[in-house]
Amino acid sequence: MATGNQTTRLIIQLGDGATPTEVFAHTCGANSFGVTLTNNLGENTVLDCTDPLDVPGVIVRHLESQDTSATISGMVTTEAWPTWREWADNGTEKNIKIFLDESAANNGGHWILPAYLQSLELGKENSGKVTFTATISGAGKRTWTAAT
């Protein structure tokens, strides 16, 4: 049975805001990444034009908006902490890159989009290492660039 080409090459990077060329970097300590692409639908009930009282209406759906959210989690490192603390404290918009690091032949590429840090959770158990989970919400249109 075929399994298809599988990948392990997903990462979410944070932009530094530099112009004219923004640099995106991996968060040291991050080891888990999740992405949700959402199509928000609207709907209308359309009645039958010939027999509107006896034929049930049909629901017609249409795209109203799109949304992107992401999660990043892992170990808190002292190198990455200032970036996340400042983003949480300032509540500013930051560009992120959702990167599927594959060749063009394997449909790789990336989205870039403006985003806000929705939540940052820190945790620790007993004498273990400090962990973090960040939830990021898109603040605008995501733009796909295919690998070259």
C-alpha cells in the first residue's frame, strides 16, 4: 500500500521587522509546531423559484473570510526569552513565516503573514525545565511563496 511522500520539515519562524529585508529565525528551544488554516463561511437559504412554499429551501454557502493561527511550544531558552517577553508585553504585530522546507518538486514553500501573540504560557514541573506554549493569531492575509 502506498504511503505517499511524507515530510517532517515544518517550522514557524518569527520576523525581526527589519526593512528592506526582514530576517526570519527559528525560536531556540521550540520543538512543536501547529498551523490551522480556516475558511469562515457564510450562508443563505435560497427558496425554489417555481414552488417556494412547498419545496424546501437550499442552503448556499460562500467564503466570508480566512484566518490563520499557529502554535509553537518547547523549552524556554535564555536566548529566545527576550523576543517572546517583548512580544507579549508590547502587544505588537509581528510577521511570521510558516515554512514547509521542501523542494519545489515536493511542493515546498512558505506563507508569510502579520500576526499577534494571542497567549504565552509558561510551565514547569518539579525540578524540570521551564516550557512554553505560544498561540499566534493571524492579523491579515497570508501569502504563499512556492519553493524555487
